[in-house]
Amino acid sequence: MEGVSVKKIKKICVFCGANSGKDVAFVNAAFHLGEVLGKRKIDLVYGGGKLGLMGCVSTAVAQHERQVLGIIPSAFTINNLVGETCGKEIKVATMQERLVMMMELSDAFIALPGGFGTLEELFQMISWAQLNIHNKPIGVLNINGFFNGLLSFVDHAVKQEFITPRARKILISATTADELVDKLQAFRFESDPALSKLKWSPSSSQKEKLDLTLRL
């Protein structure tokens, strides 16, 4: 298979709602994902606290004696807004700092059902992969069709030529935790030849001039 082979997944960052959602299947799936990660000896990185689906998945991973790391903005810790983090906790100053640290400390990313924050995190990771900032696999756990509309929209954007077929491959989906983790592990990143010329190291003083049309 073409593309960059990813290393064995040891830490997965999970994005998900701080609410439990309307369907009890979301809660059950979050607990089950945590169990799957634990049984596969995969550690968890998440947004901290114990609310909603975030609390479900982190509790399940911890119960299987795997490491849990919550990365949380200091503002959320005031007045115990999101509850106690299950495991170790790193406090950061901003939401962007949180996301960068999640990217750096994780080998892959999974999105469970959630709201605007979950979608922001998911698409930030996808766009950073498209821009060759990282080459880590990204997937959504499509519980009871929760992400059907989103996946249809992404496919529509491909048809309208705002997302390339190559970039579409970045977003993986599955309906069960085991299937999704298997797909993440098997994923091979295929960077856009033009975008791969971008230099993102802090020491870069200039960006290369690219003769291309970016579909972002």
C-alpha cells in the first residue's frame, strides 16, 4: 500500500462531548471504546474532566489500568467546572495550546459524538494532516449513524471539488470500536506532493512558493 506507514499506536486522543447525548447508545459506546483501548494496551489522551462521554471513556480506560492524560485549559478548572480528571492532568493556557499538545502526544485520533468543540478538534486535526503538519490517522466512531450527515457533507464537498479525493482519505469511519482501531492502525498517510513541500519547523524563516491550487 502506498503512503507513509504509521508506527504502532500506543496513545489515542479521543474527542467527544462533555454531555452524554440523547441516546444511551452514545454512553455505552464511549465505555466500550475505553474497554477496547484498555484491552489493546492503548493509553488515552483527552480533554480532561469527567463530564459526559469524556468521563465515560476515560473511566473505562483507567479501569483497565492504562494511562489516562487529560489536557485542560486552566479556565475550565476554576470552580471545578468540568469535574476531576481521571488520571494525570496537564493545564494549559489556551484552547489552541491544548490542541497542539494533543497532536504532539498522540499517535491517532478518534471522535465520538459531540458538539461544536468536538467538531472543531476533529476538523483541525484533519486540516493539519492535509497540510502535512502531521501524518497520524483520524477516525470517527459512527454510533447509530450520528456522523452520517457529516460524512455525506464531506463527500458532497469532494464532488464539488473543494476537497480532493486524496484528502478525503484522511477521515476514516467505522461503526464499532474494534473496527475503527484496526482501520487506524492499518492507515497509510498519502501526502499531497505539493503540500509536502511546506516547511513547518519553527526554524523556517520562509515558506516555499508553491505553484498550486489549494483546495482547503
